[in-house]
Amino acid sequence: MATIVFKNAMALINGVDLSASISSLSLQFEAESLDETAMGDATRKRRGGLKSQGMDITFHQKFTCVDATLFGIVGCQSCIELRPCSTNVGDANPRFQGTWHLPRYSPMSGAVGSLLDATVTFEPAGDLSRSVTAT
């Protein structure tokens, strides 16, 4: 299988395709590590606990699409779909979907002469799913 060059990711936020405005994207998926070590054990024992996910996206600000989408969802739950590539879903291009919460949004941030970017961190508001079949 070929190595992927991350240059054409797809991101749908509440059905709005903001892919063309993204400069960076990071999706994290983790499980809590719970200590189950008891008296008499010679080695620590760990068990997987609750799962969680996080997502950071940096957008090149475009007020007609990025701001128009993000401003209205602060404090709300949103459906988000991500793919590594904007092509069809498949084994080499899985779809990640979930419900997310956007707690804060900075519409404007930057230094003189720089691109106007908006970096957001989405927090989990439901389960994260992964599929390789089209719906």
C-alpha cells in the first residue's frame, strides 16, 4: 500500500464542506488507562477505560464560509465527518464521524502581514465511528 501525502483531507461540519479552507487537521483517539494493581501484585496492571477523542483544525479564515459555519455552532453539538482524502470512502480512505462540541472560537487572530487563520479545538460530545463502506 502506498504512503499517503496528507494534502486533500475532507471535513464536513454540519454538512458544510470546509475542506478547501483547512491548513492543518489533527484527530486524536484515546482510552483512559486505569490502574488495576492490587496488593500482592509485583507488576502494575492497566485496563482501558472510557474512550475520548479530540480534534484540532486550523482554517484560513474566509468569513463567507468558515466564520459563517463556526460562529453559529459555539456551545452547540455538531456532526462532523472527516476523511484523509476527499475521494470515495474505502479501506485506504476511512470515514471518521462523530458528534462534537465547539466550546470557543476566535474569528480573528494573527500578526501584521500574516494570513488570517482561525484555529479551533473540538471536544467530544458523542462516540467516534470509523467506517470503510459508503453509506
